[in-house]
Amino acid sequence: MAPSHNLPAPRRITASNLPLASHQVTGGHEHAEPGVEVSDEKLECTPLFDGSLVRAIVATSKKVPTSNDGHGKLPIDDVPGMGIVLPGGLNMYYIDIAPRTEGNLHRTTSTDYLVVITGKLSLLTPKEDAYSVKDGKATCGEPVETVCHPGDVIAQRGIMHALSNRTDEWLRVLAVVLSSDANKVPIGSSGNHKELQDQWIA
């Protein structure tokens, strides 16, 4: 059982354009601009697995470019699978990781931007040598650890990786996950490519 979650629920400040009344854009008022609605709310924190991860969804969009139409409460789309990648779109969320939690190596069809907010994040990646994955097992050996501090930004480009917390304090990361084209790498100078499938390593 994970230690009790002790980070405060994050706030979402949403600022949206308000509609213009018809009389505001007629009769010589073509330079009218809309007022702005600002809302302030605490996000819901949802424990995952045994409580070692806690996620708070900030925003989703089923497509990029996004739409700024409308105002009021932001709609949140259902994200399939593990709730990481919204196909064709964007998923933005906070993820809190409990002390002494080791993540599993995995890869998704996405480009991920991770901002460390508090704590120290261990980004684990395979070495530079090629390796094999068969029956959910990888031959890459002990992963390379990159320790990321508050304010650091990780740009993940379809790589195999794990996110771990090897400290005694909870850590918080802000994730912006954009659905990507299929991950692929060139094969020598042949002009051919190997497409990389989504993977979860036991």
C-alpha cells in the first residue's frame, strides 16, 4: 500500500471569451471585443493502481489544432486504455508518484512533454545499444537513470521509458501528451524503417 497522498489538489484557472450580443457588433461597433470569463476550480485527484499514482486531468482535446469556442466548464473526453494517449488529440494531466515507486518500461504512440513540479523524478531509459522485446520481456538490462528536478522539462519522442520516484517524498509531474504519427526508426542506409509498436514491459 502506498503512503498517504499528501500533495494538495492542483487548481485549474480557465479563461474564455464570452459571447458578444448582436447590438455590440452592429451600428458602428465593429471594433468590439468580447469580455473574458475566468473560472477557478480544484481538480479531482484519482488514485491509480494501489494508490502509488494519483492523476488529475487538466484538459483534453480530440483534435489538434484545438478549438477555443464556448465558455464555462471545460468538457473532459474519455481517454482509452491506460488513460495516457487520446488518439488524434491532446491529453494534459498531473501525475503524482508515491515515494519508492518503480515504474514499468513502456512506449506509447505519442510525443510527451513532462514538467517536474515538485520532487525528483527518475527517468529510466534503455541504453544506446539495440535490444529485443519478446513476450513482454526486454533484454536491455538495467535502464539508464536520468534524475530530473523541479523546473526540468522532458521531451519524450516515442521512446521506451519508465517514470520512477526513488526518494522518500511524493513527486508531481505535469504531462502534456500529444498523439503522434507512428513511431519508426530508419534501418541502416536502406531507406527502410521499422515501425515501433506500443509496448508495456513486465
